[in-house]
Amino acid sequence: MSYRFLSSSSVIITECSALFKLRIPPNSSQIPKFFLFNRVWCCSKSNKKLEMEDNDLSKFTVINDPQSLHHKISAISIAGPSKLQVIADFDATLTRYWINGHRGQSSHGLLKQGNTKYDAKRQALFDYYHPLEFSPTIPLEEKTKLMEEWWGKTHGLLIEGGLTYDAIKNSVANSNIAFRDGVVELFEFLEERDVSVLIFSAGLADIIEEVLRQKVHRSFKNIKIVSNQMVFDDSGRLVSFKGKLIHSLNKNEHALDMAAPLHDQMGGIDGPVEDNASVKQRTNVLLLGDHVGDLGMSDGLNYENRISVGFLNDNIEKNLESYRNAFDIVYMNDTPMWGVVKLAAQLCSIEV
């Protein structure tokens, strides 16, 4: 199947007017069952009407089934923010895939132990196991064991190599990692409406917290991180990991007991933090990921409605078909987060 990118002509599709205002060419017979549109949504912190910008034609979106999406939005909006939770992958979902023409680093990839010997050992493990992670010929059960093996060895090297929290801080300060435009505004919008946000990562919670601390300079009472948590001694040296191992194939709500609120380490939060049992009572889900496998993050939650948003950052022509069949909405080419801000406003019944 070939895909033709639509220009910003003057016809507006009424079927999708409740979702987004789409301008498409007048020859509607050439339009596939899903819609492509090249918008970047912008908003202010003061609940003013969201405005569209048409000046960046490299950012575009795919909706596979507008009618189904409309029904989901309506159902979640009627239920209200108290029944909504956001589940988000971290690397290349909340963070940018490209930064100043270079590939952005992941939260795990940016880490430098301050010991080149152990950095090299961890890289060797990556070179061996990473191809196995994406191998189409390895059965899931066997692949899961390999991932447990990889993560376990890596964590062992971090302890053996004497990782310190100062090394984490320095690694983040010198890293090439940044949040997508609109992520902070999304977090603020959801916090104001008491919508729970779970950030899932097979990486290291302490690094994600440090990225938030250095890049955002604040914490959020509604955000929890579901990831591997480190334990440091009084001198700031890593001595162990807390709880069960979270790797790329088991990062879902079954691991919710690993979730930690940001304010535990970051401070500055007043008021109660929602417990994990209450989070599971939020049965409407907005899921954000950059791989089809991220759809599994909602496993373990008996949800009523789920809207899935996929960020297709690279190899678009090769992967577009599988992404559009898997996700309700696909944002392509490392687009900012403004479209999700717009969607969150609709889910929380905010006039836009």
C-alpha cells in the first residue's frame, strides 16, 4: 500500500469535526479509509483555545478509524477525569527521537559509570542481546528469559563497577536527551485535573527522575514511575536494586507495585498521592508509546476504553502499515506532543 501525504486544501471532513478539523484535497475518491493531516497543536497554560499551525509539513498524523476514535473520546469524556489514567513509555515517546540532527539518547544509554571498563562491558552486553530482543524467530518465552538475563547482568555490572548517584547526575547533565515540546504542558494539564500518569520504562527510575529534575525543574503529584529502582548507601554508592526486575517484555500494570511517586525523591509536593489500588480503578486509558509492543503496558488493567497513540519516529514507510493497524492515532516524524495535549483536553471535556 502506498501513502500520499495530503496538502492543506480547503475541504473540511465533517465526519471528523468532533475530533480534529481536517483540510484535505477536494478529490475525496483518492483518500484512504484513514486520514493524514499535517497539524501541530499549540496551547497556552491558561486554557485558551488551542490553535493549529500549518507551517510544518514534516509533522503529520494518521487516524485509522475516526468513527471508533470519536466513540472512545465521547465515552471517556462522559466518564470524566476521575476515571482516566495516562500510561506512557519514556524513551522516544516522552523524549525526542532526534535532537539537533543527532539521535537522542535513551535514559539507559546516557549512563556513564565513570569507569570505562564497566561501560565497555555493558556495551558488549547490549551488542549481544539487543538483536535477540527484536529477533522474529525466538519464541516469547525464550526471549523473556534472555531479557531477564541481560537486565540482570547489566544491573550486576552497575553494582560491581561502583556506580554512584553523582555519576547519574553528571551523565544526565552531559547527555543528549530532551522532552518533546508540549510534554511539560501535558503534565501540568493532567495534574490540574488529578489525572494519574504512569511512566513505564525498562530502564532505571533514578535516571528518569534525574532527567525530570534537570530538564523540567519540578515534580508532579500525579506522576509515578514504573521502572527499576536503585538503592544507594549513605555515600551515594549503588548497593542493590529494589523489588522485581522490569525489562522490555514485562513493563505493564502487573508491575504496578514497583511504581514510585516522584515526590519521594524530588520533594515539593503537597497533598495526598493516589495509591496503586486507586489507580487500577481508573478504567479509561490514554496510552502513549513508540513501539507496537508498548500496547502491552495496559496488560493487567481491566480497562473499559483505551485510546492508543503511537509515535512513529523513523522508518516511516516500512512501519506505517503496522502502526496504523495497531494504534488509534499515529504521530510521525518525531512530532511534538501538542496533538496529545489537544486530545487530553477533549477527554477531560474541556472546550477547545
